[in-house]
Amino acid sequence: MTVEIISNVFLVLAIVCVLCGVVSSIMIISFLSKRGTKINYFLIRIYIIKYVNQYRKITEEETGKVGPLFYSSVVSYMLALLFAVVGAIIKFTT
């Protein structure tokens, strides 16, 4: 029973990280839209990596630093992947 609870905790953490990443991505798209970048909303799941890289490039040119939403988006998705893998390993190895 304890292993199942720990596995579920990692699943919940992964879901929370994905939600944070989605919010960051929406904010990035809003930022780019205000700057005149044409956004393809129909294929947004395919182009999100392109938009995140455009955000990084634009903020770096404007301020000399990469914008905080870039790190928020990338770190959120990486943590979600990590938590999901750890949760799956815990669940399926015991």
C-alpha cells in the first residue's frame, strides 16, 4: 500500500508540473502575440518548442538575459518527465 501511495504522489507532482508548464507556455504565446509573432493555434502543440525558442531569442535581444518564462516552461516539463518516470519505476518494480 505504501508503494502505491508514493507512486501516486509522483504522479500528482508530474501533473502539477505539466500544468505549470502549460501556464508558462500560454504566457509565452501571449508575449509573442503582443510582439507581432503570428501564432498557429491549430498546431500549437507541434510548434510550442519553436515558440519557446522564439521567446528566448526575443527576450535575450531586448534585455540581454533569457526571460523567466523560458526557464519556468522548460524546468516544469523536465520535472514532469522526471516525476513520471520515477513514479512508473516505483510502481512497476515492486
